[in-house]
Amino acid sequence: MPYRLFCLLMAAVGIQAQQTPSINDLNAECLGNVIRLSVTPLFEDVDAVFNDTQIINLTPGLATQCGFSFKFDPMGNAMFFASLQNCFSQNMDDKMFSLVMQFRLPGNHMTEDPVYRVGKTCSYTPWTSREILCDRNYMEASEMALNNVRLLTILFNSCFHFLRQAVASGYKMTAVVFSPSKNVMNVDEVQRKGYAIANTPTRLVLRSPHNAEETYLQNVAGVPMRVLSTSTFFEQKWLVTRVDATAVCPTPEAVAFTPEVITWYMPKHIDPLFSSDAFTMLEVYMGIDAKRLDTEEMAARNYSVLVTEAHIIVEIPVGAVGGYFKSHIQDDQYFVTYTIEPMLELLWIEEVAHENTSYKVLFPITTPPMARPPQVRNYTVPEQAVFVLELGTFNLDVELLNITFPTMVLTVAECNARGFNVQEQRSPDNTLKTFRMEVPFSDPVVFKERRAEQGVTTFTLQLIYGLVIFPEYAPFSHSAVVDAVLLDIVPPSVTGNCDQENFHITVDYRNQEPFFVVLVGKRLLNHEFAQQYLTEGDTDFTITLPFSSPDAVFESVHSSSVRSRLDVALLNPYNNMTIKYFSLACSFLKTLTECFSNGTMTALAVKVESAPGLNPGQLTLSDPACGPTYSDDRFAYFHFTVNSCGTTRKFINNVMLYENEISLPDELEVKLNATTSSEEEYQLKVSCYYVANITRTLAFLTRPRDNEPFAETGTGRLMVRMRLAQDASFNTFHQEEDYPVVRYLRQPLHFEVELTTSSDPKVALVLDHCWATLNEDRDSRPRWNLIINGCENPEDPYRVVFHPVEVDARVHFPSHVKRFEVYMFSFAEDAVEQSGQVFVHCDVVICDASSPTGGPCSGQCVNQDNLKRGRSCFMLFRPWQTITELIGSSVDKLNVPSCLF
């Protein structure tokens, strides 16, 4: 078989010179009488490989002559199409065709170009009497030779000269006559004119460029078609044989466009290919990029094919799957085109000649340019003091290079470094993009104008977006001017004072709506915080906070006072900028050291601001073995006798002075100073004075004991668990492997909360609060209360139902178990989906059943009625367990971890 050269020069943007394609980058498919090769990276050259040894580089002109075409999309993907009867295929009896291609990536000056080779063998049987193939750059006719004449194989190449060899039959191709011009050419002249004519053992193949001089236009059923008609003569001594070959292909004028639909008209009776009007259409198939689509695929893409008396009509929505959009610039205006390559495959038989014809057309269609002027969408909220702009919408081949402001030009990287937060955002289907940018009002590129008489300030941003289209690097721009008007706001005033126990901070917002959030210490003033500490007036509010609150900091400690400070900041809720800052420090008279006549001392040490890394629990008296009796992250409390823990004594006249010192052990002090060199040493001296010679009188009375003594509460571990029962019997419960569990509207949920490790019948478990949230954070919002202070939520029209607990084989202490029933519900935020997760949380109280102290320990509420509630959601449940320590009280709340559902 002959060699042909197919040379493709492509602009490779952003491809590294040393990149080598992987096996997944090349994909070859046999699609009837066409081989399709999909290529992901951009290649510099394509070669034909013959007999695994000869490599021939191909020129674009010979691609048309030899039966190859190609296309590229804006994303750099390429597709190659080759006729099975192309110049490179190894033909095995017109049944098997084998093609090997080699692709070369761009190299560099130091190494050879990386190459990747791909081969494909296709089977194609049986042939029809006539095969017509229309590709984007050539038309091809393949005719079965009359009387099965074994024809001469024609070898031609513009770079190499191969001898033509005759087959055993002795036939010789002598002339080609073109119609209707009647021009006669010999084989060499035909090849020089850009045509290809060759024969196989059973067929004659004729190939021509669409715009060759011997092609002509013919109107067929109102559709312009391009026609090539030939007669090829073969001679053997005194015998002459003629084989006719005709190719007919549609022109771009066969397509009509609207902004929404592409309509392609094909004549049903293609006159130049028929000898009579009597024919039967056997098959009509549509495809994309040479590949057939089935009915379901066409319906999913909204393609349609209609066969009428005169035409075959194909309709494709603009933007449908299978095509792509391309950006264009005309007079600095943005346009887009849509390109798609549909395929029609027809098979018919003529009733007189009894010859069948296979007709395939690969027909690239590109819409006329459609104006898509970009728009700047302004999402600015003036109170946030930031311009938020979005420019779009563009195809993926558009990039933002820079932005021009009145005083400077900044690249995208420079904009981001300046804090403008320029981001590219893509549509969900990854076909379109927009450019989002944020510019603070405070930046010098923003022009500000205050209009005092109107009480407003206008902020103006002028900018020109510099954009470019790839891969052709076509630049264009889009300008915009946006304004934001902000009401002049008088900043609020903050004042404060102290009494003996508390800070009092007053914020006056001066007859305006509060436009700020309050930061007290390091905590935002939320609803719960405000209910406890805030008092509201008409135009102000006052925060009253104890000096020992965790929101305050201790500046210094003295023997009879503590200096504490409270910091308050008013913040802009949109950008967290500080509107007002206020700090109040006061000294509070407090007895930190107490001396008792029985020779004991107590001392309270507090964590001061200058030692932020201090752990009060590590403080000791002079004797390092004497640590605090109680401590937390802010306080340490010491209780000791005056003759222990390194306490010293000395006499001053008639007074005994006992002294001790609270500090960190030496090794901890060295370690703390090594890690936080700026901190001061922590030392607190404590002392007691006793008069040496003094007499005191002590009186006491006795009375009978009213009740029996009981044990003091100590420290222990209790385990509480919450489980979901499978039904109202509370006999079986969902296990870990059951999850997720689905529940629907009005289905009940049966919860059991149990104290599992105690065998004390005097201990009782009481449900204090239970509520539901949308996530695992027990403090999150929204929140719906189920049980409040041990009772049903009075605001819920469908209340919780409590179930009694009796002694049985599993429950030995009914006071340790609580059961309640909840019916399905959903939050308003989750009403649309109804498929999210809901979390149930409970706080429980452990009580001494023999000595109720009131409050939650007075007993669980009983339902006032049995109103049913109906709600809907999908719920997933998971059991949880926890161990909680109780310290120093017979009544304490346990936080039972959430049940996830």
C-alpha cells in the first residue's frame, strides 16, 4: 500500500516540552468505514508508520488527498478521522484494515521530541455496491469494480516515487474522464491536481477536495450540493473497461439557524446518485463525531431527525451536549459561536439496479456569531464597606489578565496581593465562567464623596477589565462604574463604672438602630448572654458583669483587693472592623487571705494577665508538697494550718506573724519562663497576725438530732446512655449496625435514658432539658425544645409523651430510667429537602431520691394531655455513651451526648 504524509502544525499553549502522553491520552475507535482517534494533549506533528520501520511526516494538503481530517476544540482536545481506505492503511482483502500513527510532542533544544505511537485494526464487511463518505475536507466514492475486475494498484507520493505494479490480470488504468466538463486526465495528472484515485482487489476509490476545479454545485430538492462525477478506464490489450464513480456532499448552505435551534436539511433523493426514482430507504442514523447515537441518547440531548417526502431534517438545540462554544471579538465586542459535528448515515437500495448505497456525511456546523455582551453584577452591601462585583458570563477560553483603575493597572496576582480577592467561578456543568472581585471602600482606588447636607457618603469604583481569548490571544476589555451610598452613622458612645462587685458598661447608640455587634472580653454578646447580663433602655443598654467573670481579666492582686479589667468592643458585623473600643479597670476590695482562731489559714490565688500561661493548679505553698485544695483555670484555693506547708513564724511585740508564699515550683517556673520569656514570676505572699496573750470565751448549745446522718457526697463516676427503642415495648433497641434508620411523618420515636452503672436505689435520674438541632453542636441554631425544666414544651401543640417505667427482668431500679416518646418533625430550614440529619440532646439531673431539694429533683412532669404531633423528616440514629464525673454536690447536671438522627 502507498505512503502518504499528514503534517499538522498546532499552537500548543501551556504544554510542557517534556510531557509524555499516557496511554489514556489516545483512544482509537472503529466506526464503520471511519477510524476515529481522540487525542487529549496538543501535538506538534503526526506521522504515518509503515511496516513498523518507515515513518512519513504528512502535510495538510496530502491529508485531504489521503482521506484524513481533524478538528480541535478550545480546550485543546483533538479528534482525527481517517477513511478505512486512506493511503496508509494496510488492506487485507478489503476485509481488514490496519493503521499505525505516531504523534510527536514539542521537544526542546537538548532532547528529541517525545513520541507516542498508536495502532488500530478494523474489520468492515460486507461492503455495499457503492460507499459515499463526506468529511470536512474531502469527498470520497468507493465503487465495486464491474465483473470483479482485479484492478491496478496506484502508488503515489509527492515526496517519494514508488513504481506502479500491475496485478496478474494485466489491466492498466489509462484515463479518468470528469463530468460534465469532459476533461480527460491520465493518472499522474489526476494525482498532481490533488485528487486521489486508487484501486483495491475489488473496489475503485476516488477522493477529491471539496473545492477541486472539477467539482460543481447542483441544487437538489432546494439544497445546494457539491458533486464530483468521473469515469475511469482500464485497458487490457483490445479490452477496455469503465468504472463510474460519483460523490455528492452537502454545502454549508444546507443549514438554517435561529438563536435556539440548528436545522440541517438533506435531500432524501440525492439525484446525482440515482438512476431512477424507485428506491427504498433502508436505514437512517444520526450521530456526533462519526459515532452513531441510539434513541435514548438522542432524546437526552434533545436531538431530532424527521424524514419527510423530500428531505431528512436534523434539528439540534444550540448549546446541546456534543458541541462547544467558542469566543470571538469583533470591534472589541464579545461574541460566541457554537460548533457541533453531526453525522448522517443513510442506506438505500434502487429497485431497478438492485444496488445498495451507503452514504455517510460528517458535517461540521458553526453558528453565526452571537452577541453576548458581558455584564457587571453588583452584589455590594454598603454596610459591609466592600464592593462585591461579578463580571460574566464567558466561555472557558476567556481569561482575566488585569484590571485598570484610575490611578494604576494591576494584574490579577497584584489585585489578590492587595486584598481584592479576585476569583474565577465556574458554572455547575463546567461550561461557563465569571470573575468575582471584592474591593474595600477604604482602598485608595475607591473615590469617596461625602454629602453632609444629605447625610450620606458616596463611594465610586471605576475599572476596566482586561481580558484575552485563548489560544489566539485575542485581547478585549470591558469597563464599568459602580456606586455605593452609605448613610452617615454617628458612632455610639460607651461609658462605664464599678460598684463593690460588678462592672457596669453602658452603650448609647443615640436614637439610631444598632448596627454593630458587641464583643465582651473575647465573647460575642449573644441572646443567652444578653438575657443574663443586659438591661435595655430606649436608646441604650447596660451590661452588668461580675468582676470575677471569665470575660474579665485580673491585672494585679493585693492582700485586700483585686484589680480587674473588662474590655468591650463594638464591631461591624459585616467585616469585623472595630467601631468603638472601651476598657474599664477597677480595684475590688476582697479578702483573699483568712485567718482562723483554730490555727488554720485559707488563701485564694488568681491568674493575672501578665502570666497568661500559668496553670493555677500547679501553684504550691512554700512546701512544694502543699498544692491547692481546689483549682480551675483562673483560681487556686489553699487551706492549711499555720504549723505546716513551710509556714514561718516570728514575734513582733505581742503579735505572732505567720507567713507563707504561693508560687510555682522552681522547675515549673524555669520551664514557664523558658517558653514565655516576657512573663513575670508569679509570687503571692500570705500572712496572718495573732495576738499572743488574749483570752476568748466560747459558748455552745446542744439539741437532739432531727434525722439520721447520711453520707457526704464524694467524687465518683456515673454512666448515662440514651438509646432508641424499636417500639413502645422498650424491649429491643437499635444497634450500631442498624444505622442509618429512616423514619417518616407521624412515626413515633421511643427514647430511653438510663443511669447504667449505679446500684443505689436512692439515686434518681430526671430529664431536665431535651432539644433538637440540625447539627452535632448542642449550642447551634435553629433549636426546638422538647423538654423544658423536666416538663413538656408548653409552646409545642404536640407534646412529648412520658412513659412509666416498671421493674422487670432488665430494669431493677425504675428511678434510674426515663422513657419518652417524640413524633417526627422537621425544622423550617429543612422543610424542602426533608432528608437531612437531626440531632437530639438531653441534659439530665442525678438526684437523691430520699431527700429532694426542689427544682428538677422535685420529679418528672406528667403529660397534661396526649395530643399527637405530626412532622416529617428522614432520621438517622446512632447510640452514644459518656462518663461524667460528679464533684462535690448531690445534685448536678449531666450533659448526655447527642443522638444523631
